[in-house]
Amino acid sequence: MNKSWQSYETGPYYDELVTEAGKPRVVARRAVNMLQSLSDEEMSARRTAAELAINDMGISFTVYSEGENIDRAWPFDIIPRIIKSKDWARVSKGLAQRTRALNCFIDDIYNKQKILKDGIVPAETVLESGNYKEQCAGMSPLYGAWAHVCGTDLVRDRDGKFYVLEDNLRVPSGVSYMLENREITKRVLPELFENYSIQPVDDYPSRLHSTLAALSPRKHRRPCIVVLTPGIYNSAYFEHSFLARGMGAELVEGSDLFVDDDDCLYMRTVDGAERVDVVYRRIDDDFLDPEVFNPKSMLGVPGIMRAWKAGHVAIANAPGSGVADDKVVYAFVPDMIRYYLNEKPAIDSVKTYLCMHEKDREYVLNNLDKLVVKPANESGGYGLLVGPHSTKAKRDQFAKLIEKNPRNYIAQPTLSLSTAPTYAGDRVEPRHLDLRPFILSSRETWVTPGGLTRVAMVKGSLVVNSSQGGGSKDTWIVEGSK
């Protein structure tokens, strides 16, 4: 065994590749043994090769620092995360079920609102949310699918079970990094792929294209699909261009599109206007259409909501789908599954306390040192309180925020997030991680085999977001080792 693996200890957490006894798990045995057989110099060389590949492939993300946009190379760990296909089959089934229920919920909210009338979800929780867009009332997109691309964050607790941490249904990002992680791993550890039957992920762009094409209002011709980006300064611009290229779709900004008098959407081209059938938008609702939402928006397309409501263009994800992308609404998803599908949830959610409820709020305020507190609509790891890692001053600050606006805060137990071996510095050490699979919905529902694994590169940290110093690694769903 090389020095970098010596003294690897899993600690009190569920480690994905190594048992408490320090032995590789069966599914990871060949990978761990091969990596441990490399010399320290070879391990370092493989990591350097990965860094060169990232630079060569131009894989980056944008962070905001002191008013500036800074492009950073994608932080990547060469040791893959390995999950048994049998375990993943159960998770995949639960994610598909969950997404179907969420789409039923969104469709209901903008139409009959039966779930509110039946008292399953409190009406004020939904209708007073900033994510509820009354401009979408009366719409029912094709197949009842509103959230065509969903990124659901999963964690594994001490028991080794997967739990849903949150749903991202507005403009979820990260799938391009899932695909690039696989490419990098193939480059730097090609021999590992000889020992495993790994479910492929490289068909995602074609799956996404099929999902979007099925939404086209014009059925008897090849649809014109565009990816609508806010522009090069957006933190996910790399992904927008990556997916447009992978689908053979046009990457456009709002100024490239216009709605004509016929309420159809058109793209400006050198050959004249071309009608657009499907927009995969990576712009938030508030900036999508200055006629309907923020009148000062320079990012969107005036009239695009008219075209959508007239049925002349499909928009993915549909405007208003964020009504289910709320950490308070998240707490009711198991009830939605039972209500709409008449099924038992196949994958559990994390226990959630709603600060808008007096009993829950009292418990949260008395246990801030033990809980993770989140604002209802923040993302990217911002605005969090991780109780066990916080100061008294920080907890006092959050207590005031909760008391001032209880609807805006939820709390969850501090989970013992699973770990996986991560090559940090010159040593392999356990680091906490989560997983974001992607679920595509239109005529059919499809779940990526695995997803984007995000890693807290800082020892002991539970924050995995790249904007907060996190990294990533390849995720393998393994049929069985040879």
C-alpha cells in the first residue's frame, strides 16, 4: 500500500468504499486495490493528468468575489464513488415517483388546487410563496410535465440509506460536470474501466434532446430547440454551451429571440427569422419576460409568456414550476405522493421542522446548536446555519431571523453525511459528499444512472457546493465487478 492510503480511518460515518474494519467494500474492492497499488508518485501523476485534462477541456465554473466574476478550474478528485446497481434501482424508482408527484402538484396548484382545498398542504404556504406565479394560472403543459429537468439532492446517513435532501426544479445545474467527470476519469484511470461494468452517462444530451423534442407544438417536423442563457457571465455558462453543443441546439440570449404578431417565438438568423418550438431556458422566472415579470429585465424575451400560453412554444422548465422548489413545500412531498399517486414514498425525505409552525419553531430555537437551518429559497449553500459548527453569535443572529420571518426558515437534523476516500494534498482521507441525480420528464420519466457527486474538500466540512469550496468526483453505478 502506498503512503497516501496509510492510516485511512472511516471515523463514525458510513464510508462508501471502505468498511469500518478498514477493508474495501465488495463493490469497490478492485478499484481500491488498484489505487492502493499505485506508488505515491503515480498517484500524484494521475492527479496532475486530471488537472491538465480539465485545463485542456476548458472545464470551469464562475464564482463571484468582491464584485468580480472569476473563472476557476473545476475542482476534481480522481477516486470514483461506486454504488451497486441494486441499491441504485431502488433510488431511481423513488426519484421517478417523486418527480411525477411534484409535477402533479404543480399542475394542480395552477388549476384546480385540490390539494389545498383538501387541506393536505396549507394554502398560504403555497400561494404566499415568492415562487408561486399567478401569471401561470390555467396553464397545463403537455403531459402535465412542468419540471422537465429536475435535480434532486441526495445524502447517505450513518445507516447507509439514501435520503432526499431537497428538490431543484427551476433551473438545476451540474449535469455537464457529471459528464465531464466521467471523461476525465477515463483519461486518467483507464484500467479501472476494464474491471467494471459501469452504467454509461454519456447519452444524457441525446436523452435531454428527446425529452425536449417531445414537447414541440409542431409534431410533423424536426423541432427547433434553443438553449436560452443569461450570457457568458452566468456561473453555469460553461454548462449552457456544453448542453447546446451536445444536443445540436442553438445557444441563444434573449436579444436573439422575439415574439411576432402571431404570438409565435422566432430566432434571428443570418437567413432571416426562424420559428422556435422549444426553449430550454436557464433563466429564472423573474427575468424571463419583461412584459409579465420584472419589467427591467434585459435577459429575457418580451412576449414569450404570450407565446407559451398560446401553445405556440414549449418552455422547459415551465414558468411557475418553482412553486414546488421551496424548502417548506419539500416537507409535504411524501404527502403529495400518497395524495396524487396513492403510493407509499419509495425514498425517504430528511426530517424537516417548519418554523412557521409554533411547536416546530420553539424546538428549533431551543436546539440551534444541533440543527441545520436553511432559508426557504436560497441555493448554492448560501444563508445556512450548520448548528454544531456555528458560534453563539451566529445562532443568536439566526434566532432573530427566524422570529422575524418564520415562514422563510426550515430546520433539519445535522446528518452524519457519508464519506468517501478523497485524494487531498498527499494523503487519501475521508470527505463528506452528496449526490445530485437528474430526472427528465415529458412523455416519459428517466433518471440518470448516478449523478453529480459533490465533495466537501475541506476536512470535516459538510458544505459541498463548488461556490463554497467544494469539489466533485465521478459516480459509478456498477452492474458487478469481473
